[in-house]
Amino acid sequence: MYKTIGILAHVDAGKTTFSEQLLYHTQTIRKRGRVDHQDSFLDSHSIEKNRGITIFADQGIFTYHDSTYYIIDTPGHVDFSPEMERAIQVMDYAIIIISAVDGVEGHTETVWQLLRKHQVPTFFFINKTDYEGTNTASIIAEIRSNLSEDVCDLTNSFNDALIEFIAERNEELLEKYMDTGYDQDVWIRTFKRMIHENKIFPCANGSALKDIGILEFLDNLDMLTETSYNPDNNFSAQVYKIRHDDSGNRVTFLKLVNGTLKVRDEVNYDEHTEKITQIRLYNGNKFKPVDQAVAGELVAVTGLTSASIGVGIGAINDRVAFDMIPTLKSKVIFEASIHVKEVLRCFKLLDAEDPSLRVFWDEHFQEVHVHVMGVIQLEVLEQIVLERFHFHVSFGEPRILYKETTDTTVKGYGHFEPLKHYAEVHLLIEPAKRGSGISFENVCHANDLSIGNQNLVRHHLLERDHHGLLTGSALTDVKVTLLTGRGHNEHTSGGDFREATYRALRQGLEKAQNILLEPFYDFKIKVEMDLIGRVLSDIQQAHGTFESPENMGDKVIVKGRVPVATFMNYSTIFSSFTHGKGTLSLLFGGYDRCHNIEEVIEKIGYNKEADPEYTSTSIFCAKGKGYKVPWDEAEEAMHCI
């Protein structure tokens, strides 16, 4: 039986040390490494060793009893949470490590919410119980109040308290217990099923550093988990990681969901068909080549040149959507002696490995930009570029990533007809639900515009981010419908419909009521009673909103929303005045109306008339010459009725 287990936690809770113990006890490694000794098996990258934190989601393999375990040690720092979320998509079970010293911390709640989104059955391990003054019962109570009431104490296995806990959540089992008493096989079978169905979350405790409670936890994990992958079904797999090896080969990491994969098999994804040239089984930073892999295994393959993270291979056609989205962007600064094409090439490789970077080239300003979670990520990127590509880069001050949308429904018209070219496009542009991006609908009749040209319009609308008029930020949350259009049998050529489509979109935006959007955090703050006044005042000053505070013992919990721009550095202030005893959880909560729109527009200084990529002006032709028609006169000049 193959099982993929993810280890997750807030930074410094003891994740990597816990993973080392599992690998040691199963004789995968001969010596237990330590983060502070820079010799841990899974934090093998030099940057991880130097910083003492996990940055990359690396995996180890061990066997225990009748199962093979793939263990993924994930980053605990918020700046690397996209890497953590990408690993979550392939986990069969997760283990959240919570420090008995610090309890449930902000990032712990983020981890929990992501696991619930992906419906990953979860175990808890309360670590560092060897520290003086720690209280396991209070930490379990904290987990129940902050994360889930369905957390059960697994410390003493099937004692009366655990039996009662399970029975309360399963009427059928309770009736059987009342009639015939306790049957261990029945209870274990039911317990396993309820864990798998995310109805119960077992919790144990101990010390990873002192090797207390680890082996007992492993025994319970082995007994209470199971998977049912079928190697005889049609092959399907999910891409969860991309890397490039020392030789520059693109290595694609897969979780096999169904079937069998062999070297030289041809696989399909995203309209591509490619041949697998090698299958690798990674354990830490080393691998061994194998001839085939079966459902349930985590493997890496070569031969896939374009498969991106989150895409399905084979019988899986869907793509995983991720929640951990960067809200900042930064300019890459490099020496003039380094050709920009080389910088862009290197960053495109990094972009394949971390698609949240969304590396882009600003043609107008001749600049490379990246999207990031925070300043620690930028520091690590500097080191990665130096180590892998042997040149120095630095980064400009991170800036908020704004977006734009429209509040009104408009029609947009675009015509492109310089001499020997011809294309016309009519669009309906409507506001859409927040977070929906750009969607496309087509009501154009084939008699008006060929299917091929209709598809071109769709392609050009969805091929890239489009600039809004207020700040030049990406347009989002609109539904665009192709109403009609026209081509020419002789004069329409490549690129004409791109020009007409962009002009139609832009012309519509000129008439619309445009809105500037900024990223927001959903926050949850827990503080002592005497600090709640200060917290609420800070939230209001940050232009946030909050629900009525809830009392919980001697603490107060408040939830709400606040702009990233005003709260991105609040964690340092919060930690200072709460003396590290408060809890602050920040989770990206999507985009909403900007709180200081005029200030942002003035600061960015975007000139819609000077955007080299966009114009709302149409071009018509008369007497063998093209002439421009401004957006406010273009509709009357269109050829389509």
C-alpha cells in the first residue's frame, strides 16, 4: 500500500526534526539530522541549511510494516506557502505539528484551511512537550477552539474517553456499543473510516528532538490510515512540482492516481502528447531510475517539456486552482553587463518551478518583474539566482499588485484596417463575480464570422492579462461576449484579429465605469481582553472591517477583512505589543474596492494614451490609406450592423 503523508506546521514548530525521526526509525537514514546542525536529510539545499528553514517541499521514502510511505516536508514560513499548497494537492494524509510552547499560531490556521479546502485527512502532533511548563491538555483545547472540535486525544490509544468521543459522532457504533460492548476490530475499522472522511482528527504528543512519542505515533498512523489506488485503471497523474537537474533537464514530479506508467510510454496533457524518457524515484536529493511506477507512487519523470504544476496527465483533464496567491510585485535589478535575455531565460526556469512568481517582461520599460509573497522570498531568490545561474540580482521595493474591473455593462467596438489588412470585432463587456477573472462567451453567428476567426478572438482575450485604464493593472472579474465580427477573404491576415479584439476591449472600457481593486486579507486575531481596544483601533486605522468580537475565556477573538497594503507589516507591530502571546492569522481573501483609489492612481501615474500595447482608437481605410478614428467616434464608423 502506498501512502503520501505531508508534514506541515508554523515555522519552528519542529517539522523537519519530526520527519527525521520517522526516517530514522524506519531505517531510511542512519543518523538523525538537526536543522540547527545543518545536517537534516530533507533540508538538503544549501540555502535551507544556512537559513535553518524549509524552503522546498522535498520528499523521503520509507517502508513500515506493509506500506510504503512518501513523506513530504513542507515550508512553514508564510513567504513559501505556495510551495506548501502545491504539495498539499497530492497528500493522502497530513500531519500538523504544533509547538507545545507556542500553541496554535497564525500560519497554523492557514495550513488548516488549505487542508480543509483540499479535504486532506489530518493528524496532529503536539511537539516539544519536554519543555518545562507546557500543558498538552490546554493545547488540545486550543486546537479545538481554533481549528476543529472534532480533534481527539490519541495518547492512550483506545481508552474510555476516546471510545466515548468516537461514539458521540457515530450513532450506529454507539447503539452497537450499548448492545454488545466494545469490539476493538469494529472500532478501529470505524475510526479509520471517520478519519478518512475528515470527521475526526487524531492528536498525539511528544518531543521530536528527544524522540518521545514518535514511534508510538508512527504505529497509530500506520494502523489508522489506508489508501485504495488501482494500478489496473487507465493511467492518470497530477503534476505537483517542477525542477531542473544539474544537467538542465526539466524534471516533472507526478502523483500517480490511477494505472501504471512505464519508460517510453506516451502520455497526453493540455493537447500535448509526449514520451516519458526516464522515471526517477527521489529520496531526499538523490534518486534512482526505475522502469515503471504504479498508482499511489510519487515519481519524477523526464520527457515532459511543457507540463505545468497543477495540470492533470492522462485521464485527468482538470487543473488544480491554488489559493496562496502573491499580492506583491518587484522589479528585478541586474548589472548592465548581463544581457536581459539571459536574465529572462533564468527567471522563466524559476517560473516553471514556482508558477506563483508569474515572471513577466515589461516591453515598454524594458524591465523584468516577479510576483512574491514577501521580502524573505526575495532574499532567497537572490541566493538561488547566484547559486544556480552565477550572477547577482537584487530587487526593487515590493509594491502592491492592483487589479481593475468595471461596474457597468458596455459594448466595445474595434476595427483594424490599414492597407491590405481587415478585422472587426464587437464585444459585450459585463461585470462579473469577484474572483472570477475573465470569462468568455460567444453568440456570434458563423455567417458573420468564421469559426476560425471566432476562436482567434477568444484566444486573444484569454491569452494574457489586459491593462485597465486607471493604473494599467490587470483587468479581472468581467464577462466578455463576442457579439459579431467581420473578416475579409483576401486581406485578413495574422494578427489582424488581435488588433481588432484589443481595440474593442479598450473602446468598451473607455465608456465603462472602471473600478480599482486591491488585495485583502481575511484576518483572525486572538488577544487578551485588555488589548482588544488597541487591536480594533488598529484595524479601523488600516481601513479594515470586523465582526463583533467573541469572548473565549480570558481571550477575545475578532475576525474581519483588511487591505494588504495597510496590514502587510502589522505582524511585527502585533507581536511587539502582545509580547508574542497574541495570535494573528492572515489569509489572502481576494480583491475588493481599493480604499485609497485617487492616491494610488496618482502614485502609479499610468497614461492610458501612451500605453504601447493598447489603444482604443480604430483604424479604417479610404482611398488606399489607413486613417484613425478615436474611440468616441468609432461605433458609428463600424461596418457590421
